[in-house]
Amino acid sequence: MSSLAFLRPRSQLLAILLVAALGACTPGAGALPAGSVLFQDDFSRRSSGWATRQTAEAILEYEEDHYTMLVLAPHTSQWSTPGLDVGPARMEVDALHLAGPDDNFFGLVCRYQDDANFTFLVASSDGFAGIGEVRRGERRLLSGGAMLPAEPIAPRGYNNHLTAECLDDALRLYINGRLVAEAPGSGPVSGDVGLIAGTYADPGVEIAFDSFSVQVP
């Protein structure tokens, strides 16, 4: 988990880690049936692997059976990963905007190698979505020149169900069951998975995550 300034573009009871299954999901290993659960977390256990931290930039913590990210600085993102290593995967999570500006972003991370190299699939409370990557510390969008309008995003106070597919050759983001962004696959096809939230000009965005799962796509 770390932080990185992002420029504004235009415009589940138990955490389960199946060690053998994770190995089977990495490149070169035998395949598992589609839909097999590799990891799931309802954040009811504070030892399930996610970062807990309080700094001037952000507060990341388990709270009342969910996991929250409160980003306190402008143009800042925070991400956290549970310490997995998976290949192509399908991730799901429920995200709820609790506080702060609608001009924000929140979502899922895959292909995480380190803080300078990972893929992100995000939505914003003001109705946009996008897919991008951080490579050698530099951020770029893969789904277009700017975040794309995404009508399925529910407003503040309502859960948004996010589904991300990180496949060998494609990246897709679904919100509340509808495809909102896609891009060609880029970079390593394996790595950690996780959550991300961030701000643009106005700080104070708080996002609660629940019912996180990773499955064989």
C-alpha cells in the first residue's frame, strides 16, 4: 500500500486463501474450473492481510465488518493488497461512498508487482469509469484518453457492485452488472490483487469496501 498523486483526467465471514488453488492460477499451472473461489473476505477478521494505517495522507482500517479508505490529501491515491499471487482473475467488491467529494475514484487493483507497477480499474461517484496502469511509477489510462461516462454508477449512499476481469489479453470493468470500460491487457498477467481509492483537487473522500472476492475467470 502506498500513495501516488493522480491527475484528474478530462472531463465476505472469512478470508479464504487456497494455496494450491493460487498456484494453479499462475501461469504454467493446471487450470481450475471457471468460477472457483481463490480468495474472499467480508473484512470481519482484522488479520486477513489488508493494510491498516493512519498518516497525514490517509486512514486505512477495518471497521464494522468492512474495510475503509479515507484519503485526506488532494491528488492522492491509496491502495492495499492482501498478499496474493494470482494469474488471470475475476474480482468483485461492493463499494460505498461514505463521505467527501463526488470528484473521486475507487475500485480494484490487479497484476500488482509493487507500488510502481500495477493495473487499476476504477469508478468515480460523479459518473465516470476507466482502466489504467502504473508502470515504473508513471500512470496512464488504457481505456481511452480520459475517464468515460458510466451511467450504471449509483450515487452516494448506495452500494456499487464492481466486477473486474483481468485476463491474459483483456481488461474489463463492470459496475452493477453492466460493462463500463475495457482495454487490451498490458504488462504482467500475474500478481497481487487489491483495492484503491483516491482524490483529485478536493480531499476527504471515504470509501467502504465489503464482500471482496477473487475467482477463476
